[in-house]
Amino acid sequence: MTLLITIIAAICATVVWYSCDKRDSYKLGTLSLIYWGASLMWLMDFVFEYAELKTEYFNQSFADILNDSLLGVTVVAIGLIAWLAILLIKDPKGVFKAKFRKQ
């Protein structure tokens, strides 16, 4: 589930990046790369876990599926937090610069 959630987030971020005119100012490429990197990481985790467990990998309990889903949502949320931190540091509209110059 973690892999599926991060792939969905990566696809959504890529679609938004592709369709938005202000993609450079909002650093949408960075958000997309964060999610694609996480998807690649979870893909490698899937490959190695499948190689170890074979068909037992697909017979998970509900608790395991729930834990994987919560981990996927957490990864997506942390990716958003990292992107927001980058966006606030870069300050594309100059909001913080203007506020600090007034004081």
C-alpha cells in the first residue's frame, strides 16, 4: 500500500507540475521529485520483500495493510512538509522579505 500511495502522489504532483504555469516559482518539480524518489525507494523495498517472501507477500493481514497505508500517508505528508519548507525558504513571492524590510 505504501508503494501505491506514493505512486499516486507522484502522479498527481507530476500532473499538477505539468499543467501549472507557475511551476518554477512554486517549486512543483521539487515536489514531484520528492514523491518519485519515495516511489522508487518503496519499489525497491517491494522487490526485495517479494524476493524473500514470494507469494506470501500477497497474503497480508488487515493490520499489516493498515500499517502500510498509514506509513504511505505519513510519507506523503512528510514530503509535503519538506516541500513547504523549501517553498518558505525560497519565498517566491517575496512575502517574508517585504515583511522583514518593513520592520
